[in-house]
Amino acid sequence: MNEEREQQAYVRLPWFGLPKLAPFLKPYAGIMISMVVLGIFGSVLDIVVPLFQSYALDVFVAKGTLSGIGAFIAAYIGVILLEVAANTISTYQTCQIEMYVGRDMKQKSFDHLQTLSFSYYNQNSVGYIHARVMSDTERIGGWIAWGLMDGVWNFSYLAGIVVTMFLLNWRLAVFVLLLVPVTAIGAVYFQKKLVVLNRKIREINGRITGNYNEGITGARTIKTLVIEDKMQRDFEKTTEEMRTVSIRTMHFRALFLSMISFSASCALALVLWQGGVISLKGVMEIGTLSVFMSYALGMMDPIQWIIRALSDLVSVQVNIERYTRLTETASEVADRAEVVEKYGDAFEPKKENWEPLYGDIEFEDVSFHYPDGEEMIFEHFNLKVPQGTNVAIVGETGAGKSTLVNLLCRFFEPTEGRILIDGKDARDRSQLWLHSNIGYVIQTPHLFSGSIAENLRYAKPDATLEEMEAAMRAVSAESIPERMGDSYDSQVGEGGDLLSTGEKQLISFARAILADPRIFVLDEATSSIDTVTEKKIQDATNLLLKGRTSFVIAHRLSTIRQADVILMVDDGKIIERGTHRELMEKRGAYYRLYMKQYVDEMSAGTFERESAG
């Protein structure tokens, strides 16, 4: 759902979602109360300042005397200093609230994202999640802080000058207030137009950002397809649309501001007309007239702010709803309360209660479909894997190979049935306990920004240099830090961009080995590595995997001939199982797939020459 549709979805419920901000505001209640008090105090001082002008005109100017002017100047300077102090402190506190609330909201959303299962990330794009964590929290924090400060000042100032005007001269006050409904109606009309146009600008700006991103990330494809001119035309079309809508928005904003200025001028004219008449009759002094002139001009800004704030409330409500939708999303995979009580969670693990994991795995009558789908991937699936077994899983794309190991790792929960780890339901122990005992190397490796050493130590925080070097040697990756300038302190870049895909794969493989897991999962882990290095890794891992349970998903069947058991998976079912030799002798689906690869790769010179039997 894009931003414009989300705006429309909640426009009828302007106050819905606001109470959900209470937990983020409660820790800073003292600061917010101080802001309210200072805001009211500051507005009172702003109301008092024009009264000094009135006093000066009525006493010093009208009477032609300077008696008491020293005390007058001292009092005036004192009020100004108090006003400056109140504004400075309240502005500082407002910045505190904006930063603190924004920080706390970001922290909560980030922590919550760590607990969500893979299904959430399958259904939501990175850009969508990033906008919730960054853009929405910043907008909400700013709206709360500055909205509170500005709201307190504007409401108290407007109420204060209305009361003061009635106390000074109620007839003239009525004349001035006659313009308020007219101004408010006009402001509402223009503000609605501006809200619609600003939404349109944000939507177009999102498209411009997308086009810009594609132009950078897809630069190589653009050049090879020779479509620079098309990309240029598309970008120019979008930016031209932005220019047109932006100019229209500026026209409406100019008309809006002109209307406010016109209303202020009308109020001032009424004050001068009626005030002049009243003053000539001797009912009101000239100083009082000057006060009304100041108030008539000053009251337009609060009215404008209130109308704009009501429109912003509808807009920011969408940010609140999108943020709370993220933080209230329940994980598809979650530990039960009694499990958390015993084993802890991802942030506060109780490792003293963790049992050792040996590696006996059993899939017991497991059926599964993805949370966002209805088609069964597995139905009544059964499999026993004794401790230390090397299991290879092969099959066509979409057969369910990766789903099988994802269920084992509890990235997803079975729809029916259960998975036993060492004879006990995996759901009876914590996810962190299981994940801490699994080394998972995937086809598309991910490295974190930082050095080679920092990436390796994600597996073992206290790893020594000697241990890291041994892990890198085990996967024939010792040359990577050697060729880089700072050895193991060399930076890998964002996502490992300073390394080749094969080098990233080797480092992620070494990282898994460094963790010394009881279960290994290799999901086409050597697909990005040349055949020579792949053979070295195979020889090393054959030793490392001894005594450990391992699941190897392989595209190149030549890499799994030494597996204890090979599972041929098709449509969520095991259609063949056995050793490489046994399956070749059956001359079934595995044999046909193996021979097809053998012929294809022999022609490319990449298949190790070995008897198919």
C-alpha cells in the first residue's frame, strides 16, 4: 500500500492511533509539563508586551512627562529577558523531546524487527520497512515535540488576546472577532487543497527517487542495452510533472498567505475605523487602540496554525498507524511464554539453562504452506536424520529444498506436524538455542560493513587472530586478507561490495566454521566459487563435518557424491533416497539429472572426470 492510499485509508479517523504514542511520551512527562508551563508563560508575556506600548502612549506621550520612565524601561527589559529565557528553554526542551521520542521509536522498531520471522520480510520490501523505521519515526517525533510547543503557545496566546480585548473594550473586540469565521473558512479551503497537492508531490518524489536509484544501480544494464535516452526521457517526464505540481502548490500557498494578510489588514482597518470613532468620543484612550492594532495583526498567525495543525494531524496519523502496524506485528515464529521463561529470548538469553545439542533430527508428519500462500509445499513429510549424518538435498527449482532446511532452522513453523531435535519438539526450546548451534551458509552471502575480522567475530566475538586464520585456511581463503592492505583489519565495504561474490562466500563459510556449530546447513554455498577452490573446500569440510549433522543443498551434483544420504525432492516429497552409488544404480530421477549435468558440464570442461557409477 503506497503512502497516498494509506493517507486515504485513515482520513476518517483523525484521532485513532494517538493513544499508542503514550508509552514513548511517559518517560519525558516532566519535560513536557515544563514545556506547557513555559509555553503558557511565554504567550502571557507576548500578550503583555503591547500593554507597555499602550502605557507609553497614554502616559509619556499623551501627558508629555517622563516621570517614572526609568522603572518603565527596567520593567520592559525584564519582560523581554524573561520572554527570551522562556523561549530558549522551551525550544531546547522541544529539541530534546523530538530527539528522545524519535530515538526510542527507532530503537523499539529495530528491536522488534529482530524478532520477526522470515515471512514478514517476504511480504514487505526493504524500502517499506526502512521508511517505517526512519521517516515515520522522525515525522512523529517532530510533530509531537513542535506540535506541543506551538500548540500551547498558539492556543494560549489566542485565548489570552481575546480575553484581554474584551476586558479593554468589548465592542471593539466583537468587531475584530467578526473576521475570524470568514478567515477560518478560507483557511480550511486552502489547507485542504494544499494537503492534496503535497501528497501528490511526495508521491512523485518517491518515483523520482526510484528512477534515480535505478539509474545508479542499473548503470551497467542501461549501458549494455543502450537505453540511456529512454531513461533520460522517463526521468525528464517525472521531474516535469514534479515541476508542474510544485508550481501549482506554490500558487495556492501564495493565495493562502495573501488571504491571511488580507484578513489581517481588514482586522486592522476595522480597529482603526471603530477604534478611531470610539477614541474621538473619549470612551477609549489612544494607547488602548494601539493594543487592539497589535492584537488584530497577531491573532491571524494562531488561526492559520490551528487550521494547518488539524490538517497535519490527519497526515501524521498515517505515520502513526504505519509505525504501530510494524511494532504490533506478531512474529509467525515465536517462543511460548514458558520457553522464554526458561531459556530467555534473543536479547536476554539464559544460557545456563541451555542443554547441549547433539544433532538427531526428525521430521514427523510435517505439512507446510507459506503464511502468505495456500499451496502446500510439504504434506505429511517424514524424515529421520541420525546425529553426524551428512544429508544432501537435490531437486529442481521450487521442489522445496530450501524450505526443508528453513523449517529445520525454525525460520518458519510447520503448518502441521512437528520437528524433533534430539527427540524433543523444537518448539519446546528457544529459537536462539537452536540458531546458536547452526552454521548456515547461503548462496547469496551477506557481509556487514566493517573489517574482515569484525565479520568473522559475528560468529565468535572472542575469536583470536589464530582462530580466524585457521578458519580462513580451512576454506582456502587465507589469500583474501593477504592481498588487502590491512590484512584482517581490511574493510569489506557496504554489504561486502569491495570483495567479489566468491570472496564473500568464502568469508561467510569461514564465519560459519568459526562458530563451531553442531548442525551445518549449506544452501548452494559453493555456487559462486570456482571448481578448484570448491574442491579444496570440500576436502576441508569433509573433515569438519565429521560427527556433525549437516544438510547440503547442491546445484552441482558432483559436489555431493560423498554424502551419507541423498534426498531427491520433488513437489515437497522425497521421491528417491540413498547414497550416490545406490541412486545411480536405480537409474531414476537422480540418475537422469546427474547424467544431464555430466553431459552439460563435460562439454564446458568443468565436471570432474569420474565414472558416473
